[in-house]
Amino acid sequence: MKDDREIVMSGIRPTGFLHLGNYFGAIRNYVKMQDDYNCFFMVADWHSLTTHPDTKQLKSNVHRVLAENIACGLNPDKVALYCQSHVHETAELYLYLNMLAYKGELEKTVTFKDKVRQNPENVNAGLLTYPVLQAADIILHRAKFVPVGKDQEQHLEMARNFVNRFNHRYGEVFPEPQAFNYNQALIKVPSLDNTGKMSKSENQLATLYLADNDATIRKKVMKAVTDSGPVEMNSAKPDYIENIFDLMKLVSSAEVINRFEDEFNNCTIRYGDMKKQLAEDMVNFISPIRNQVEAILQDEKYLLQVMETGAAKAIESAKATMLQVRKAMGLQYY
Ligand code: ADP
């Protein structure tokens, strides 16, 4: 069936439970985009092998990420929701793009350097070429828009470089993909301890997961770093306080935020009260999603059917692109 809508692609690694950063940086946009774009959303299981070679948890993690995406509002009838490893064409395109990616630029990638620092015993070639595989995932569907968080900006820049090199050498096949977020700058959801971003695998006590129970959410929020409060009217906020306001902006009403802004500005703010309010607003936001995830996970037959239908849509699109790629590269000999 011909679909004239612009193409969107994004993915999430099944390396653990999804968190608020994944929701606000990525999934919220997926859900908004599903009615207006031709969307491909995948569970990036191959990517997870770069840092998580032990596959014992992989199946349950893949099921969970699918269920979490659906519980957040993604409709598998409207989009292609699939598993990366079910689309083998990805590996072929990754191989071709590897010939157009240079060791020096890959070594300079911020996420690569971070991961080397975190895990110096496992600096494998897959980790180095992560941005190449990611570019393959995206351009395999000739996607133009990629809804991702701010941490992915550099990878998108690299994907554009690979696309330009390919198009320049072999002819125009791919559009340049760009990071996408509705109306605003790309989002970074900070961790509660002010040491970086919320993340699936690091910083778990300072990350709010969609699977956290109400007591855990309250406990984590109440532990967020604060101080004894401002002493000068209308002063600048320290970054750990700004983070709490930023988190509030994600889940609280405008009225609540304005009240605490005013109290900050006139130095009457009590951070204990602010965190209690934030904790309740987080509980109200997260608990319906968590309950829905649990219900979906009970129905394995449904999840298998989602994966199968999603893979069929993704493979159809991938095969069409790969025909063009092989032709452009002169890899057709008969
Ligand atoms: P993680 O870093 O938790 O392993 P992934 O690498 O699987 O997450 O990223 C999945 C999506 O979630 C990407 O689009 C990424 O930009 C987004 N994302 C991850 N963490 C955050 C965060 N703290 N704030 C905003 N977006 C985030």
C-alpha cells in the first residue's frame, strides 16, 4: 500500500526497565507522531548486545519494552512496532555503512568514550560502530525524522555524515535524517541526584522507572538533593533545584509550578513540601502506566502477534530500500 506520509524511525534498547527519560525524550513523541507519520519503532535488541552480552534477561526485557511502549499509548495497528533482530536487512546495510565510517570519528563519539570509561574491559568493535548500526536502522526505512532525546544528537549528526558520503559516492538514495521533538528543544530528563540523566542501566536509585511502585517513587523523589532554600529574593536557582522544577514541569499542573516558583522567588519555599507534591504527581502519572504494562505482559500471545506484524511491515520497507542500495552500489551482477 502506498503511504505518502513522511517517514519516522526510532528505537529503544531492551537493557532494562523504561524510565521517565525514555518516556519524555522519546515515547511521548512516538505517540503523538503515530497519526501523522509513517512510523517505524523498534526494540533495539542488537544494540543492547554491545553493553549487555548476557542474554538471559533479553526475552523478558524485549517483551517488557514492547508492553511499555503500548501502555504509553503506542498503537501497533498504526505503526510498525518490531524487533531489530527480526529485520536482517539491517545487518547488510550496517556492513556497507561501516566502509564509509572512519575509526577516528567513531572513537571521538561522546557515548563511546562514556561507555569505555564505564566498562573498560568490554571495548568491543560493536560498541565502536554503534552509531553506524543506528544509522542503518534509521535509513533502512529512508526515515527523515527521528524522535530522540538530547543524548542522541551527536549520533544523528553522524548518521547525516554517513548518508552524505553514501549519496555522494553512489547516488542519491537516502534523505538526511534529523532529530525530532515537538515545538521545543530536545529533552534531557535529569537524574534525581544531579549527576547526569535518568538511565536504564546506571543511576538506578536516581531514576524513576515506569515500573516503580508508589512507595519506591515517593522514596526516590524525597531523596532528591536540595539545600536550606534561597536567602535572596529572585535569586538564580542552583542546578539541582532547577532539576526538581524541570521534573515538576513534566508531570505537575501549571498552578502547582507557579506556586512553587513564587515561593522560591520570595524565599518561602519548603523543599520538603515541594518534593512531597512532586512525588504525588509522579505517582499519579506513573501508576496507571505501570498497571497497564502488567496487564499487557500477561498476554504473551498478543505480544508475539505484535512482533510478527511489526516485523512484516519493517521487512517490506527494508527490502525495498536494499534493492535501491544494491543497485546504486553496483552490487547487481545478473
Ligand atoms: P538508556 O540511555 O536509558 O539506555 P536508550 O539508549 O535505549 O536509553 O534510549 C532510548 C531513547 O530514550 C532515546 O531516544 C534517548 O534519547 C531517550 N532517553 C534516554 N534517556 C533519556 C533522558 N534522561 N532524557 C531524555 N531522553 C532520554
